Amino acid sequence: MPIGITALLVLVVAGVIYGHIARSNYLLNRWAQDNGLELLRADFRMFRKGPYMWSSRGQAVFRVEVRDREGRTRQGWVRCGGWWAGVMSDKVESTLEE
């Protein structure tokens, strides 16, 4: 395969990965803001996805630590994106521990 085509393919794949990461981070931060939460930590999970183990490849799952308006710190899980559209969907689901 010519080097130009290989370089183009690498750029396209890198762009798709970057877009997925940027969009999932946007959805996660918007979720926190909409729910009055301060995002203290967010770890992207590829394998150990807690209650969202049956997520599609296009969805992003995070293990999070947040602080609510009353100052309580909580941990939980957030899944960004829909099953078919992945992170191109605005869907965000969360499970926070009390």
C-alpha cells in the first residue's frame, strides 16, 4: 500500500478516536453540570464497566467521583451515548452510589 494512503488511513482513524473521546467528555461534563454536580474524577472504562457491562463499542463508560451541591462526595458510573448511535446520541445514563 502506498505511503500516502497509509498516512491518510492513520489520520482518519486518529480523527475518529479523537472525536469519540472529545464527544464523550463533552457529554459527561454536560451531565455533571445539568445535575448540579462537580466532577472530581472520571476514569474511562474499556473492560470493567460496572452496571453497564453490556454497552456497545460506540458508548463510553466512566467510573466517576462527584460532589453534589450539599458537599457530599459520591461515586458511581456514567454511560454516554446510545446503543446504535454511540456518543453521537445525547443519551447519558448514570448510577450513583448513596
